[in-house]
Amino acid sequence: MDQPTASGDTRALCAEIKWSVDQVLERLTTTDADQLAASEGIAVLLADTRGILASASACLGGIAERVEESKLSGMAHIGDTAFVGRFALNALQRELASAESISEAWGAIRLAGKAHREASRSLRIIHQHCCLMLGCEVHRAFFTRELNVALETRQAYAALRRASRRVEVPNLGDSLRHASTTLAVLRSRACFPQLRVYDRVVTEQLFTRIRTWLVNAKAGDTTVDGARLLQEYFNFVEFALEVNKRPELVEHDVGLITLALTQLGKRPMSAMQRLLTELIGRDEALDQQIHSPTDPATLRGELERVLEHIGGERHSEVVRCLPYGAEPGARD
């Protein structure tokens, strides 16, 4: 795609904005909330998060002011993004101000992770816009860490969903035993420590409650409603795949589907299967086509349906400047 032309003043301001954004993104991409909480404690984690939010908010506020002062029409979208992003961060700063009352580590880590993601989101969008206008490549390190974690998370939850389809049998105890096994498999995955802290807590609590029910039921105590517990399990399985709403996965999937649609019919179906592996978990019907493709026309129909569902047109401008190679595995 041809890069948009920009005046000398616009390019100079873009370069200045990109530099300031990149400084904050560097800090965000090198901070791990879980590790910081484990090594330094909750107080240090919350203080670090406040510092990051303050830096990101100041950066976005400065960008909004500079763009407004410049009167450069081509920069309006960057100014708007900065304004909206700062508004969201201000709300998070107020939430963080009351976080002294958080006594559980997972609650503090969850809030810190939410703050990091919100700060990164607006800054990355501005980084993308600046790169597009300057005609340079986006900095992959700002995107690959969260994207890789999101892809591994989705793969784990997709496997959980597939396993859950075989959980329910006529005997309630056996159903819960099967459900417990699927959660144990999830907990044993290498990526489990990288799941968002809320998901890990819910998984652990649900696993423990099911195991407790099985022990008590064996002793003749069925005070806890096993049927309700099983329904909670199925609710969690479906809720877990809300991971698909993460912006980094939407952008990745739109780009990958767009690429696949241009390659379909030109490459063997086996090659298309390998190309589309990272989409597994996005949509069950598409998953079936990826696992056992029937013909190019059917696969194309599924890809177009999913692309329309996740709003491919809305994200097309962003996708054009994302760092995709010929194969998705080339991100690292």
C-alpha cells in the first residue's frame, strides 16, 4: 500500500510524538506484574503501576495538546486517540488510588495488569499511526509479547472447550469428574502462569470446589448442588473464550484471515491448514475447517463469515501497518 504523504511539519511532529510514545512503551513491555509482585511485593507493584499510569497519562496529554496547537489536519486522529486514552487512564488512576485496601495479591495483580493493558492500548495505536505516516516499520516488540500470550491463552481455552464437549454424561458424578480432569489439564499447561490472574483464580477455585464435591458425594453428602456446579463449569468454558475480544487478537486475526483469503486456491490445503493454525479458538465452525478442511470454497465461506463477524473493515487501516510476514510464525 502507498504510504500517505505528509508535510514536513507533520512528519516532524509525528517523529517527536513517536519518540515520546516509544519511551513509555519500552517501560510497559519490560514490566511483568506477576514477577514484580512476587519479587518486590504488592506495595512496590502498586507504586510502579501508579508511576506507569502517570507517565502514560502525561505522554497522552502532551500529545493531545501538541496536536491541537499544531492545527495540522492530518494529525487529528492521533490527537483524538490521545485524548480518549488519557480519559480512560484518568479513570484507572482514580481506581488505583483506592487500591490500598486490596489485601489479596491476585486483586492487586489484576488491577495492575488492567492498567498496563489500558496504557499500552492507546500508545500502541498512536505508534502505529505515526509509523504509517512516517513510512517506517512498527516496533514488533511492542506487540509480540501480549499477542503471543493471547494466542497461547486462546489455544489453551480452545482445547478446554473441545474437552468440555465430552464432559457431560448421564451420571452427574462422572460428569464432574470429567470436568475436573479438563481443569487439571488446563492448570498443568506451560502457559497457565501467563493467563490473566482472574482466570487463574477462577480456575483454581472451580477445580477445588468440584474436587470437594466429589469427595463429599462419596461420603454421602450432596449439600452443594452438583448440577449447579457443573453449569458453572460450562459457563466458565464459554466465558474463557471472551479472550477473542482482546484488541491484539482481533487485529492479528483480521490480518491473518485477509492474508489467507489472498492465498486460498494458490496453495495446497495442507499449507493453508498450517497458515491458519493460530486462528484455532476464534470460531468453532472455522476450527472444524482448519482441523479437517473439505474444499477451498467452504473454507473461504467460513473465513469470510468470521472476518465479517469480527469487523474486518473497521480494522483494515490498522492491519495494513501491522508487522505480518508471509507466515505468522515470523513475528518473533
